[in-house]
Amino acid sequence: MSVSKLARAYWSNASAFIPVIVFLMWGRFGPGDAGVRWDTAYVVSGILSIGHIFWLFKNRPGHWIALGVDLYLLIGALLAAVSAPTLQVWGQELGAAPVLACVLVIGVGATWLSPLGFVGEASNDKALVRRLSVMLLITAAIAVAVALALRHNTLLGGVLPIIALVLIRSQLQKRVVVAQ
């Protein structure tokens, strides 16, 4: 694969996660002390998520993981406006579990309401899409449980469950494409 194709693929995938990239960059490198900086990061990225959700539906249908992350940021923005202690629990004490729980909620809706299913791939075989979507829902539920159980370990409770979910989704999507 050429460098230009790799770069396009990277930017295409990164565009699906712009609000969370802004959130992480603002929270880490933004102005002010850490508490205010992260609260502001939730508000800014939550507002950005509103437009991003419409963009996802129009340009990236079936990208439910990104939509779940946007839901997480929207809830965080609301909590920043309403309750700082609750935001502390949501954003820090529960680790990656709330993000994955939001993805799980979106996945349930996508599985039952979208012809793309949670796997996000169109197929004439609706039963296959439903079956693979249920497998991905089970994976997401396990990821939430792992993230919650290991919430104090950034690598095992945060990074690995998210990467596992993305990789398994990719493999399930390939199964739908091969079945076409």
C-alpha cells in the first residue's frame, strides 16, 4: 500500500473521532489547571459532538463506535454544566467503562434499528448482520466489564478493551463482506 493511501486511510479514520481527539488534546495541553481544563474539554468536545453526529450519519453511516464516543462526550458536557462531582466519577473514577457503555447502548440501538447492524456493514443477508451484531454486542459488554474491573489500570482497563472492540468489529465487518 502506498504512503498516500495509508495517509488517506489514517485521516479518514481520524475524522470519525475528531471530537474525542479535541477532548484529549484540550484536556492534556489546554490552558488553566487540570480540573478546569478537563471540564472545559468536555464542554467544547460535547458541543463539537453535536455537529459531528450529523456528519457521521451523512458521511460515515454505520460508524457506531464513533457515535458512542460522541454520546459519551455529550453526557460529559451535560455533567460539566450540572455536577462537578458526578463528572469526576464519569470522567475519571470509572475509567474507560462509561465510553464503552455508551458504545454498547448505541450498538443495541444499531443492532435492532439499523439495516447495517452494529457491525456497520450492509448485506442482503440480514440474519448474518444480526448474528454478527449480537456477537459484537457481547464483545462490547465484556469490554465494559473488563474496563470497569480494571479501571485503575490505563492499559488493561482502558486501551486494550477499546482496541479489542475495534479489531473485532473490523473482523466481523470482513465476514459480512466475504459473505456477499
